[in-house]
Amino acid sequence: MVFAVDFDGTLSFGKWPECGPANEGLIDFLNKRRQLGDKIILWTCREGANLDLAVEWCQNKGLNFDAVNDNLPDVIEKYGGNSRKVSCDFYIDDRAVSSCVYKLLEA
């Protein structure tokens, strides 16, 4: 599976542009999913230095991404291009939480 996850208000509960405090439960969940072979995309409005700060902060928490604000390379190859919309199985965002995410977190 592929998870696209937002940063501000989702991975980090801090006030933009700061990072932290961490959503430890979500970070643990994503790390476990990655260990199972799932892919994780950081999908955020951050850019430039603020994006770099968020990526580094996540890496310091042990969370690494397969893509950042981009589709996975195999998806780009499969469709012969790269749309602006990230292709994934689940979007995890503080502004759009679905009941299916809660079911996954309980697993």
C-alpha cells in the first residue's frame, strides 16, 4: 500500500513553521507499515527551507519517505507522466480524516 501523509497538524502538532510536538502514534504506525513494505509519501504544502526542515525533522524521528511532494517513480513510469495529484491508497491529513484510517491504526 501507499500512504500519503501531511506534515503540519498531522505528523507535527506544532504551529507552522515550527516542527513538533510529534504525533508519535502516527509516526510509529507509518514506520511499521514501511517495515511491512508499504511506501510513504510526504504530501505537504511546505516548500523550500521549511520543507527541508520538515523532512529532516521526520528523519530524526526515524521516519523516512519514498517520495516527497511527488509520485513514486514506478507510478510515474506506469502512467508515462507525473500528474500533480499524488497517487496513493490512503491520504492521511488533519483536514480530511476518514474512518478507514482509524481502522488501519487499530490494526
